[in-house]
Amino acid sequence: GLPARLIDTVGFGGSGGSGDLPPGFREFAPLVPCGVDVFLYFLKYGQVGAREKEQFEKFVTYAGESVIPHVIIVITHAGEETTRSITNAAFTGSNESLRQ
């Protein structure tokens, strides 16, 4: 395998933060001069709405538009839901924020 750099976006709201720039977010940049391969962005299942969309948009503003292809959204607290049912809900459900 190849080495990879993963950053958990803790503090951007998906994990209970305020959505403001978390302390230390900009400070990690000198530690990864070759860039970050993946940002993990956590959302709680069933709680994706306007607030979460706004927090994600703040994350993109702080990190830059080029971050989007490097983001993996991790859905937590899904219980017995399957990956397929969560993916179907994201792409075909009535939750406009989740579909975007």
C-alpha cells in the first residue's frame, strides 16, 4: 500500500461542533506539505438538514473548493440501516440538503 494522510474534520458540526473554524485546523497544514489525501466528514444519520449543509459549506470555505473530491462523508448512528439504503436515501430521498 501507499501512505495516505487522513484528517478527521472534528469540530465542524458534523461531530457536535459549532461550525466555526476549529482550533488547530490551519495549524496542521505545515505538517502535511504534500497535501491531504482524504478528509473524513461525519454526519449523524437522520440529522442532515439546513444546519448541516451550512456547516459543510463553511468547511469547504475554510479548506477551499478543491477539497470536495477528497471528502468522504461518514454516516454515524445508522443502526440496522445498510449502506445501500443510506445511499438510496441520499440520492432519491426527499431531503434536499442530503442530496446536494
